[in-house]
Amino acid sequence: MHPIFSAALACLAALVPLTTSAAVQLGKLHAPPGFTVELLTDAVPNAREMALGRYADGKGVLYVGSLGAGKVYAVELDGGKATHVHTIASGLEMPSGVAWRGGSLYVAAVSRILRFDTIDDHLDRPPAAVIVTDRLPSETHHGWKFIAFGPDAKLYVPVGAPCNVCEPDERHGIILRMNSDGRDVETVARGVRNSVGFDWSASDHSLWFTDNGRDMLGDDLPSDELNHLTRSGQNFGFPYCHQGDIADPEFGARHACAEFTAPAAKLGAHVASIGMRFYEGTQFPASYRGNAFIAEHGSWNRTHKSGYRIARVPIDAAGHAGRPEPFVEGWLQVDASGAETVWGRPADVLPLPDGSLLISDDMAGAIYRIRYAP
């Protein structure tokens, strides 16, 4: 159960020391041959969504939201290394989502979207936050958010269902988009239980998003979903239909699964698929280009744990998604007796302009970098 945090805003910055944490077990992470896993920093407690600020010639700023920590961080990058970590805001309510555009950082804090202008130049003395909107629902159950700007320059904001399973009102279980100033809000997707990751295909600029399946239907049902929005207003079935073909025991009789858009791919039961991005770089082999990379935060309600990895989903030129495949694993360890140990939980993925891939880990408070160097 996630705690509820105060919404007091603290704009004073604090420099976080770069330390080596015993919690990070880098040697246990493994990727396909030719890939290396490096620790960028472990000084970002409860690291969730990432957003890249100004970046050129290997130098820039990586912004990282949090959930339980209530903080937003700025990681200074130089040549693929983290040189400093700043806390640029604290005391926020679940500021998981961050997005950067035109020199400003946007932060989602449950009912509010905040903006920090000219932030790249003021990491030591961050500007006061500007309220973009404070009219989003205030429920904290599935109230934390992943946010991003789309190809249409709109800010996309999901609002999860305030329950495990229920018939939400029209303000919940949706994905919104709005202007950067918070105006012209419209709903682009419905029937979405809790999306905490999305991105747009480079081929046709359509939106793809992860969605977490409901709990309490057993170990193996329902699957998390990778969904594809092909027109505004599509309904993806929650709470009536799960994974495209499972009627909900309580609500399923009210609508048939055939009335809704089925998922593009089933990602597995209880894996907690959250952060998701397309890879369009050239450092990885050509077969990885256009793939969706997904952070599986990991199960909390399954007899044997699932998730705790980075998965990749191949997507062909026609927009058809293949089966998810493991890409980076090792946060979940199983010994010879079958005992399970978890030391980290991936939360987001983010390609860098050089073609490497970043991964955030909110349990170890770390950011990892994946490079292809055969």
C-alpha cells in the first residue's frame, strides 16, 4: 500500500552526494551478449520517471521524479557519467512524472502539474514552481502519474482508476492531453486502469501505452497490456474486460469484450509494466530499432514473483507487436532452494541521444546505463 504524502513545496535545492550503495548488485544484472550494464548513479532515492533536459555533446541534465521520496532530482551528465545529483524540489505529493520542453520542467504531483522554468541553468537555486493545473483528481490510489509531450506538442497525462476494480466516473481511468499551459484539456483514451508509461511510434506518431491489470483474480490472470491508440476516444475495456478476452467477474456482464479495443500485446500477469519507450537509436543492433522497451516493476501479489526486469517487444513495420522478450534481468534472484530475493525494481527506461539506454530503479535508488559494445 502506498503512503499518502503532504503536498508542501520546497524550492530550495540540496546537493546529494554520489555514493556507492551496497544495495546495488550490478554484477547480478545481465543483458544479451554484446551489451554492458553500468551504474550511472545510486544517489536518486525512489527513482521513477526520467526526462532529458538540455543535452549536447554528451553533456546535459537528466531529471528524475520519485514517489515515496516526494522529491525531484536533476542529474548532471558529462561524457556518459553522472557528475552531480541535485534535489530541485521536495515535499511534493507523489511527483513520479516529469517531462521537459523548451527549457521548462513539468512535474506531475497527483492533482497538480507544476512547471519549473529555465531549470537547466538554475539547478543550485531552482525557480519557484508555476501551477499549470491543479484541477486533476486528488485520489492517491493510482494517483501518481507518468507524463510526456507528444508529437502534437500536447502534454499527455493519465488519470488512473481510484480502486483495484470499480466503475470509475468520467474523470478516472483515462488518458488526457492538454496544452502546455494547462488549457484545452481533452480525453484521448478511456477504459485504462492505470497507465504509468507511454510513447509514440516514430513511423506514424501513434500512441502506445502500458496498462496494469487488476489484482485478485489469481496468480496468472489478468495480463498487463501494451495498448495502441489509433484514434482519439478509443476505449480499452476497464473495468468490464481485462487483457482483451477476460470478462470481469463483477462488471463483465454489462459489456462484451468485443465492444473494446484489445491489447496489442499481453505482457504477463502482475509484472507491473510501467515505464515504456521506443528505441530509435543506432547503437543497438538493427533488430532492436523500433522495439518497445518496458520496465517491469515486479509483482507484489503472486505466489512466485514475476517481472523485475526490462522487457522488449518487437513491433513490425505494419504496427504488429510480437511477444515480449527479456532484455535485462537480475533484480529478482532465485536460489537453489527456490527462495526469491529482490534487490531492485526497474521503473522507467529512457534512450539517450548516443544510443545507450537508461533504466531507473526505485528500490535501489539507482540509474543504470545499457550500452552495446560487442
